[in-house]
Amino acid sequence: MRGFGFSKFTPNQIPKGGFEELLKLFLELLNYTAGDAGEALAWLNELDKQYKLTNDDYGMGDFIDELKQKGYLNEDNQSGNFNITAKTEQSIRQSALEEIFGKLKKSGKGNHRSPQSGQGDERNSERREFEFGDSLDQIDMTQSIHNAQVNHGIGDFMMTERDLEVEEMDYKTLTSTVLMIDISHSMILYGEDRITPAKKVAMALAELIRTKYPKDTLDIVVFGNDAWPITLQDLPYLQVGPFHTNTYAGLELATDLLRRRKTTNKQIFMITDGKPTCLKEGTKYYKNSIGLDRKVVNKTLNMAAQCKRLKIPITTFMIAKDPYLQQFVRQFTETNGGKAFYSSLNNLGEYIFEDYARNRRKNVR
């Protein structure tokens, strides 16, 4: 019988009971409560009331006891407050990595073919004729013998240099990256939480570098009225403030951090949703949130040009769609010679992972 068969679609229900399932939900809630374990548990209790996550055999009290026993929570004996541990912080980073990298694998992305390739560390699918200087381990012997048979015949078999075929290889080098995160007040305005996806991406990228590219370096800078570096352990607790956007200060600090790195490849990733609106002049702040202030914009563009002279490309991940803001980003990108992505919050992680993998490849002849 030809045609289509239809059946009722039943969406996946929220998993009920069990430590592992509740732990996943608890770790996710910690992203939204800025690492406040007490608030995350309160939310989890509300969800339990509404969706009956636990059962008669395993209650929320059992889950909290198991969190403490397995080293995810510490309880202050005097105040009774809960605090997350280093183990929980690492679990949050791993969860973010699995979430974002899982999307990346499902989407079929990850083919970062380069314009040129040469001797290096990783084989790719390209083939070419042998050239002087190619190493013997690059020669594809099976294909080379096949070429010799086609070119000279089987009866009088011979192989010449022109029959040899080599596998191209990509060369990878060490990379130093500074990830800048905008924590101005607009990151939670207009009914949209933009800071949580930015934190998730930062944690996932940090975990990827720590596990897969341990020789690479990642510094994290946050910028509002001022800019300051934060550690990996600070990320789960990161919150926005009543800040304006001092992009200049963020770039200045990022450049200083990269100057200290001895690696050849250096780059800045900047996650922002708005325009620069602030400068620090001595001990005072110059602020203007109306339109694009020429004074603030010009100084920011000058810093972008300085980064270009230092051969530090800036990749901007813009998570706002206002046309005049995108026009500023285009001008900023042109000044620096970097790149810009106008991404939604849903695919922010995929864009950053793609670009990080692409940028860390260097190609030589």
C-alpha cells in the first residue's frame, strides 16, 4: 500500500525520579541562578510539584542527601545554606560542552577545509602529485601503484615520479584566545536572557580547550562600565550588572593579555548584543546610550585598528538584530580585518565552535 501512515505524536515526557536525571536538571538550573544552589533547589522543588519529578521511593530529600554524599554540594552547618563544589562547576562545563558539541555533530558541521594545505599534523581528503620536499609517509602507495598500472601497463610495470600521489595534510599550531563577554544591562533586557547562553558557550569552549587542545590558552574577559578578567571557576556565578558597554576597555585588556602570550596565533572572540556606550576618563565615566556616540565609537574603532596592527583578529558574535547596530559591527569588522557573525542565541555555540576550529588551523606549503 502506497502513501503515508499517521500516528499520534507523544512528546518526550520529563524524566521522573533517579539521581542522574535530577542532576541534569539541577545543573541546568544552576546556569540560570548564577550558581546559587539554594535558589536552584527551590526551583527544582517547584518543578517537582508541577511535574511530579520524584516518587514515593525517591524524594527531593534523597536527592539533596545524595548530592552532598557524592561531593556536589556543601552545607554550611551554621546558616544551613548550600554551596556548589568544584566538582559541580566541572559538571556544568561538561554539560555545556555536550549540549553545544552535540548540536554541532548533529548538524553535520565540522568540515573546516582550508584554501591551501601542506605538510602538517592531520591528513585530509585531498590528493595531489608528488613534489620535491614531500615526505615518504605522505605517499599513498595504493593509489600510486594504480596510477603506474594505468600510465605504463601491467606487462612492463614501472613507476615514475609522476605516478606518485600524496595525501595532503593540515598543520595545526597553538592558539591563544581571549573570549570577551558583554555583561551590560541590555543582556537581560527586552524579555530575553542573553547572558546564560553566553556563559554556557564560554564554559563549553573552556572545557573543549582543556580536554582536546590542552596546549592552547583561553582567557575570559567581561566588560560593562569597566573590564576585568575572570577565571574558569567564576563562570557559573557570572551575572549582568547595571552597566553600560565599555567595549574599548574590554579590547584594551584583551590585547594586554594576548601580548603576554608567546604563541604566534592570537585571536579575540567578542560576544555582545549592543553598541559601545561608555568610556572611562580618569576616574569618571563618559556615558551615552542614545544612538551611536561619535566619541565612543571612534575610540573603539581606533582600538580595533590597533589590534589589526598587532595581527590580532577580532571575531564579533552579534546577538542583536538592529540594523544600525549591525552597521556599526560591519564598520568595526572592516577596521580590524576580522569577522562578524549575526547569530541567534540558539546557534551561538555552533558558530563559535566552528570558528575556533577553523582559526586554529594554519596552512603551509
